[in-house]
Amino acid sequence: MTVVSVRDLEVDLGGRRVLEGVNLDVDRGEFVALVGPNGAGKSTLLRSILGVLQPTCGRVSVLDRPPRKARASLGYVPQRHEFAWDFPIDVDHAVLSGRTGLLGVRRRPGVDDWRAVTGALERVGLVDLRRRPVGELSGGQRQRVLVARALAVEPDLLLLDEPYTGLDLPTQELLAGLFAQLAADGHAVVMATHDLLGALTGCSRLVLLDREVVADGAPVELTDPAPWCRTFAVGPAHPLLALIGASPLVSVPERVASVNGGS
Amino acid sequence: MGIADFVRDLFNPDLAFLPKALLMAVMASVVCGVIGCHVVLRGMAFIGDAVAHAVFPGVAVAFVLQGSLVIGGAVAGVITAVLVAVFSQNRRVKEDAVIGVFFVAAFALGIVIISRAPGYAGSLQQFLFGSITGIPDRDLVTVAVTGVVLLSLTFLLHRQFVAVSLDREMARATGLAVFALDLVLYVLVTLAVVISLQTIGNILVLALLITPAATARLLTDRLGVMMLLAPLIGATGAVVGLYVSWTWDWPVGGTIVLVLTAMFLVAWTAAPRHGLLARRRVATPDVHPRAPALAEGAE
């Protein structure tokens, strides 16, 4: 079932065309990586789906509604530096703050809200740290707090903006497992990332973005070097092409094949 | 003069202005303490400073027209706050620059206006540095009512303010009216400043907003506790400050601020978890095992 549908999306920011003719459908159970260079429009696409950016042209719908009407279905995980980690608040309340918009001004958080918070904390494995001030958490724990905050609205769609940036490999693996599990449980997960290896090995589908969608498919389908060279402006001898298995010298990495065989 | 004398003076009918000043200072510091928590946590102390100066032309106009200083200051402060909020939506000029433009302009306007008024020098000093005499009963009521309204609004919108302070983009994405909430917070700060002007003066009022909240932040990692501690610290500073000021005939605004500053410095040194002494204690075990090795190396 399609959760997000983007049709002929065109976005101008500050007089510059950032996205052009973007079409994208994401179903439940998919874990999609948006990859592309800086300025390719990854964050812009995420923010358009989120409904905080007004497109110049085209249409975005989330479960057949415009994003502004689908807020309860949207979970957003911004880049880690967007959050005020020095704020005196514990993990519990930071996660609860994700529901502020749902609650409105007059309703106080009730049993359902706290149940959702506990559920989200269980998903990310932070129940034991729920009373800890957010300032005392490690980078990986902070990222999980942001994921839990997004999950606190019990969304159908999870949007992740560069969740791996600045994290070590074990933490990345942990998060990748969590995201894959969330997709397997029926969420649609869309992640903007610069981590190509993580995207190739962990995601069910890759979208190569450079103002427009250059290529879109499962990792095993993206072994043609041309779209990669075009997206990242690299020559045919670049080591990147070995990574994707597109170099004539290297066969498709077994791990990539096995991940996609399993999904 | 001992504390007993101070208490006796408080109930002396010839010194009726003294309990009024005390009540005024305590009310102001409680309101400023609570709202100051949001100011400190959002890193908008400079906005507080701006608003504090921006109310000056309104107070000056009210003084010239013999109107209510509280209402005059509130109008000017709110106009400036709205101007800052609107102009800073333009990303080309950053908010702090916009604030820098408007608050000095407002202050300048206030000085020009008040210089046209009769008895200008004395009243100027009173506005800038505060005074404990000449507080009309009417103002006392205005401050009390305004204070209750401000605190109610702050509690009502608490979760919204927190969500915006934590993460603006996320707040916007979840459907919060971030701009409107910013505006409301600016107006709250403005009114808190205005009701505090009388005793502490325009230049020093920022301390009432920032210092108790900053002190409370040093003492706790819990927002709820911080928002209880800050007004308590502010009120203590107001009472002790007024006592010291009355006893030694020091200027009241300056004395209150110095008492608050002393409390901040004590907290900075001795706070249980984040104070200088606590950090020393935590650091000690790390230093000891290495110290002999370092000493050997040096020799």
C-alpha cells in the first residue's frame, strides 16, 4: 500500500530550482535511501513530504491526503544538531514532546500519550534510560531519542535526515537494524544519507537524486555505472563504482546480493 | 540596623512606600523568574535586553501624559517585539542585528521624549535605576493582575514553548504555530520587564529575567524544578536586596542585582552536579593514578 506519493514535484528555494519533476512512491515495508551530493535536494524532498515547504509545482500526498492533513501519520527525525541537547529535559519528556502538536493547547498528556511514549522507547531500546537528562546521552542514544520522538505519534511514515552522520560503525549497524525492523513492521521508511555503503547494504531501495530522480531501484538493479557517475559527478574509474559492483573489475558484493535476496 | 528594625519599618505607617516596594519587587521577580527560564534556555537573553530598553519610549510618553507607566511601557515593548519578530523573518539580516537596530532606536526615542518633559533629570534617573518611593496603589494592582495573567499563559503554553525551544523545525512539522508562539513569548517577556521597571529600573531589569533562571539552571537538570527555583531565587534576591538597600542606603535596583549575582556565583561554585567544586571532585580520581607517573616523567 502506497504511503507517500510524490508527483511532478518542483521546488524553488531563494529563486533557485532545487527539485524538478520528482516522482516517488513509497509503500509500507520499504526502507528507501535518498542518496546524492550536497545540494541535490535530499532534505528539500524530505521537507516537502513533511509539508513544511510549499512546492512550486506538483503534489505530495501522504495516505492520499496533503501532508498538512496527515501530521499524525508523519514521523520526522531531523539531523541531530537541530535538537537543543543542553535543554534540561529527560528522555521521557523529550519523546513526549513529539506529541505536542497532536495534543493541542488544552489537552494534557494522558494515559494514551504515555503508552505511546513507552512503546516508542521500547522500540528503540531506551526504556532503561527514560529518566536520564538528554544532555548526558551519547550520540547514538541521542539519535535513538529522536527516532523514539518520531515514533511517539505512531506514524505510518518515518522520514530520517542523515541519521548516521557522526556515528561509529557499531552504532550505525544498530540503527540500520532498527530502521529495517520498523520497515518490516509496516512502516514506510525514507532516509536521506551520505553513507552509500549503509544504503546499499541496509536499504531495500535506493533513489539517486540530483535535482531530479536519476535512478530508482533495489541495490542489485543499480549496477549500471552511468547514473552513479552522473549523480556524484565522478569518472568511470572512481572507487565508488567498485562499491556498487558496477566496476568491470569487481563483481557485485555478495552482501548486497544477500540483503536483497532476503527482502 | 538589624532585621527586626527592617521588619518594624515595614509596618510603620509613615514608611508605607516600603512594603509596597517590597511587594512590587517580589511580584516582579517571581514573574521574571518563571518567564526568564524560557529566555535563558532558548538563548534569547539579548532579546530580553532589547525588550527591556524598548519599553522606554512608552514609559516616557506615559510619564509626559501622566498616564499609567505600565500600560505605556507595555505598548512600546510589544510594538518593538512585534517589529523584531516580523523583520527577523527575513533571513538576510539575522535576528540579533534586527534587535540591535530596533532596541537602540527605541531607547533613543525614549530619551528624546523624556527630555521634553518638565523635571527631566530626576525622572530619567528614576526610570533608569529604579526607585522604591512613589509607587501608586493603582500600579500595585496592575502588576498583580498582569503577573497572574502572564504566569497563567506561561503554564498554559508550557509544552508548546518547550517543543519550539527543543527543535523549531520539528515543532513546525508537527503543526505548531511557531511564529505565533515566538510572538507570544516576546510579549510575555515584554510585560514581565514592564512590571519590573518600577523598583529595579530600566537598565538593570535584565538581571531579574536572566540571573535567577541561570542560577536555577546550574542547580538542576529538570525543567520543572528550574521553574520553581528561579522565582524563589528571584524573590529571595528581591527581599534581601531591599533589606540591604534600606539598611545601608544603597540604590535598590543595584543592590538587588548584586545580591542575585552573588547567588549566581555561589551556585556556579557549589552546585551539586555542575558546580566548580563538584567537577573538581569528579575529576580527582582520574588525576591521582596518573600523577606519580607524570612526576617521574618530569624528573
